[in-house]
Amino acid sequence: MGKSISIEAKIGQLLMFGFDGTQVTPFLRRFITEYNLGGVIHFSRNISGLQQLKNLNCELQELTEESPSGTPLFIAADQEGGTIARVTKGVAVAPSAMALGATKSEILTEDVCTVSAVELRATGINMNLAPVLDVNNNPDNPVIGVRSFGEDPRDVAHLGAAAIRGYQRYVAAVAKHFPGHGDTSLDSHHELPVISHDRKRLDLVELVPFRKAIDTRVTGIMTSHVVFPAIEPMEGLPATLSHEVLTKLLRHELGFEGLIMTDCMEMRAITDTFGTVDAAVMTILAGADIVIISHTEKLQKQAFDALVAAVKSGRISEDRIDESVARVIKAKERCHLMGASPEPPALSVVGSKEHVEVMREAIRRSITVVKDRPAESNLPLGNERVLVIEFQTSASNRAEDVLLGMETLANALRRNGLAQMDGMTVGIGVSKEKHQDVLERAREYDKIVVATSDAHRNLGQAKLVQDLIKEHDKIIAVGTRTPYELKVFPEIPTYIAAYGSRPLVWDEISRLLLGT
């Protein structure tokens, strides 16, 4: 992209926008054709089916032929697996990162991520905002949890590198959330977290996976809206807006030459402190290459205008913009978006039997019987009368999509042959009446299976499980998220870590429970 391209067209390449609906909006169309938009991010709201998604992405790329530079779009999505997957209908959804962490297999992780990448590229998505390289060393973390490969920095580093290798066979991978979001008890979608560890500790823990990712030649690294006082001296300035973090640490000290991308600039850690528009200018000054604004057209246009004004006023030099544009173009070339590109995988490969089997094998190997009593094992379920209690699925943070209406463990058990079984669903907030109703009903059964969901972060759920344990010695808990919840009911006789609750997970859990 030469000097003949306008400032506006250059800045367009540094922006990635989300939009509402399953069709190209007039606003998005205009930004691509007139302002040279560089990227689009998809959420579940944009996807109704595989063919629709492919058609949408083809239309988006065709619009770039009318743009000032004719540069193809990065089309991105958060397809991490587990609780975070934007494309779910008809695809082989990967298990969570923590599930892959439980397998400790780099080969399996690479295979899983290769399958995900093939399926994304077949639909026209060419960038995966994954893997998560945060070290989940805070059990109370509300936003990472099963999205992390685990709590050991070396395991996260090696499995993260395997994931990057798998993804980058077909799409650009973006490791996140630099320099870390694992040791927080706040969700940056809602608040501005602070990680107060000294630099030595950051080098030993948080930065280990990102160093490995850089060695693995990851295409992009996404920033965290988290404050790191050991790196950035200005009080309350998050990594996303910090020149110390993005340029001095990531670019110069760690030697990263790829794309630095922001997390969404409409998260409240940004909007409630600096504001999306001002922060868009600040993050480019700090060293970011791509600014993600996922939702609001007004803010998207205002951020674009603010960046143009900042360059024209001299606050941001045109050389600084050119540096980022060059990195964006280089990354698009590396991702085979420029010039003659190889034929993408056919849509028919998506959700194929072979792909599903890769995911099933990973899930099967990840499921962990954390606790059982060998002499008096509750496994397998036999001819007893069984009550399955499931807590209504909800998004635990704003990064997740609500999984209501999906497969249940009770249905999976019934389908796999458990006849004498009843299921009941308990709401997110357990009322006193519901609490008592569950206890009374449980007395009618020989065995209880309860599917828990981070009970250590839900007092009502924890209390119900604790009271069930007091009344029942034949009780099995199946954890659908992190196993840290064991600390609130250590007396549970049998505990199985599933690390997820998607249909394939329930199918494999039911087979384990039934011994088939």
C-alpha cells in the first residue's frame, strides 16, 4: 500500500469492526468500500448456518474489490472451543483448552486445532482469535477458567504452541491476552483488573507462554485490558494503552514482529475509564496495529474520525500508521489473502465424521475421574434409580454465549441406555423452596448425579451440593467447568472433571458413567 493511498484508507486497514445481523449492513458496506476497512469480527449473532456464513464472507470479500486499496479483509472469530465458540451449528466444536490441558498431549492439541482451522477456513473465516495463553493460577478468575490450558506456565506454553501450529495451517492465530489475564478476580468486560506481581514473577509465569508463542511465529497477539504496575508506571493505565507494555516489552524486549491487536474496545474496562474513542488513539500511540470495536456503529465511526484527526494534527505520525499498515499487509500475505490464493477447503468437510472423531477422542482422553472410592465406587451406574440434577446453563462472563437449549446429561444418559432415571434442572439462583424440593426428591433415588458449574463461585449451588452430600453417600458430581469447585464440597464421594458441557462431552461422560 503506497504513499498514494489516503490517510483515511490507511487507518481503515487498522480497524476491525463487528456488526449486527446475518447480512452486510449499509454501515459496514460503506466502511469497506469507502474507508478501506481492514477486518470484520463475527459473533453468534452473525451466523444462522454454514452456507449463510460462507455466503456472507464471500460478499464481504467481494466488497473489498471496490475499496481504495482492494485489500482483502481479515475475517475473525473467537473459536477457542469449549464455552467460547461462535460457529457451532454443523461444525465439530473443539473441547475447552483446559480439557486439552488435561490430556497433556501436544499432538492431540495440534490435531484438534487443525480441524478447527480447516472448518473456519471452509466458511471464509481466516483468523481465529485463539489460543488463550493466560495461566489460570487464580481459582476465582471469572473470565478465563476452562479457556486456559491450565495453571502451569510450561504446560500452557507448550500446548499453546501446539494450538498455534494447528491453527496456522489454515488461518491466522491470535494468542491472548498479553501480558496475561489469568491471575485476576475481576472480568475486564465489566471492570479494570490489576495484576500487582513484580517483574520477576511475570517473567516466571505470565510471560512464559507468550515467549513460546513468539518463537512459534504466531501471527498476532491480543492485548489485555489489565493494569500491570510492575511494567507501566502510570496508575490505572491498562496494557492495551501502554507504550511500556506494547512497544517496549512486547515489540522490543520480546522481539515480536507480528500483529498487536486490541481486545474489544467496548469492554467496560475501557469504556468506563478512558472511553472507546480516546482509547483507540491511545492504543495506536502505544503500539497496537489493529483496533477491535465489536458492536456500536457510532463508536466505530467516531474512533475512525479521531484517528484521522490525530494523524492530521500530528499527534500520531504518518510513519507510525505506515508501520502498522505494513504489518497488516504482511500478515495478510502470510495468510494467503493477497494475490492468487489456494482453494479453500470445501464446506462439505465441516462437521465430517472424521473431524467429529478427532474432537471425541480429545474429549474422551480429557475426562478426569478426580476422586472416587475404589472399595465403594459409585461407578458405573447400574440398575439403581438415578436422579440427574443439572444447573441451568448460563454464560459465566460476557465473552461466552448462553448455551441454553443444548444437550443435557440426562438426555445423553437416556439415549445411551439408562432406563431408571429422572432428570431435573435447577435455576442459576437456587431459591429456598427449590433447594428443599431437590433434597426431598433426591431421597427417592438410589444414586444422584449432579452436573456442577464452578460451584465455588455460586453459593446457592455449593450449598445444595453440600446438603445433598449430607443426605446421600451415593452421589457423583460432574464438573462442567474448572475442578477448583472441589474446595467447597471436598466430601463428595465421586468427582469427575468434564471441562465442558457441549453435546460430545455429555455423550462421553454418559459412556463413562455407564461403563460402556
